[in-house]
Amino acid sequence: MIRLESDKDIKELLKSIALKGDERAFKLLFDKYSTSLYQFSFSFLKNKSLTEEVVSDVFFRVWLNRSELINILNLKSYLFKATYNTSISYLTQQNKKSAISLEEVEVELGVDLICPETELINKELKELISEAIENLPPRCKIIYKMAKVEQMKYKEIAELLDISVKTINHQLSIALKRIGEVIKKYLQDQGDNGEFMILFQLFLPKR
């Protein structure tokens, strides 16, 4: 049984699928990534059946092109890019447009999704932060989701969205500034600034 605890394990898994057509290894691949890919796609499509179709389509194409897996250097980035492109394609079909830009994509991104430690945040502040996140520009929200929720590296996001790392930094600074301002104002109104950095750090994505 192949374990999936390191990059080496992933490479062994891909090798087994690519060279041997190992269906058990492919199921391991599906089990490891399908849930996060589903959540990622659903944030765009907001439709369970369509999202399931997208994820199934992505993995079906991975299986059909399995011989190419041994050439993939970053599997997570590869799968997320395929899921993103397929989701956007579905959105385009739904809206009957020739193409959809980042500015047109509506992303579902609640505070519970980006901050699992919400028990540290009271209801009022949580609602204020949720509102600030909901009001982020579409492109900003997508980038913040990829960086914070999916924990993708800035370079990976830049390649996926075909934008520069400088743009990633700029968009994330917008998101963090707005979230930080909400937290700071709330604490000031409560007469307590001591918890600001503790709360703010919950929303910082890893580079």
C-alpha cells in the first residue's frame, strides 16, 4: 500500500498509475484530492451536481492521460489548475458567454472556510469579518481563497491565473487590509487592542 505522507510518496503513486495503470493507486489519488477540489470548484459554481461533474471530469481526464503523470512536477497545482479551468468553462457555458474574466467570477468565501478557529471570534465580529470578505473584489477574493484556504504558494497561484506574483501580493494586501481594519475598529470600540495581532494572524496566508 502506497502512503501519501511526502512528495516522494506522491511521485511513487504517480509512477504506479502512469506506468502500471494501477487502479488502487488512482483511487488513493482521488481520495486524497477530491474533497478539496470539490470545495474549490463549488465556491465558483455553487451547484452540487455541476461541481461533482467537474471533479469527475478532471479525474477522468487524469486517468485518460495517466502516462503523462510522471512528468508532472507539482501535482496539487496541476489538479487545481485543471479544476479551475473546467469550472470556468462550465460557468461560461451556463452564462452563454465566450469567456469569463476573473472580475466576473463570484466566489463563495465565508469566514468559517478561511478561519477554522472561529470559536476564538465572537458572533458580532465574525459577521463583520464575513461582510468585509464578501465585499472584496472578485479577483481579490479568488486569490485570497487560493492562498489561505487551499494554501497554494504565490508562484502557483500566479501560474494558474496567469498573473504576476506582484499582483498576488497586491491583491492579498487589499484583503488583509480590509480584514485588519474591521478587527482593529471592533477591538477599539470594545476598548481592547491587545488581541489584534492574535486575531489578525488567523487570516494571514502562508507564502
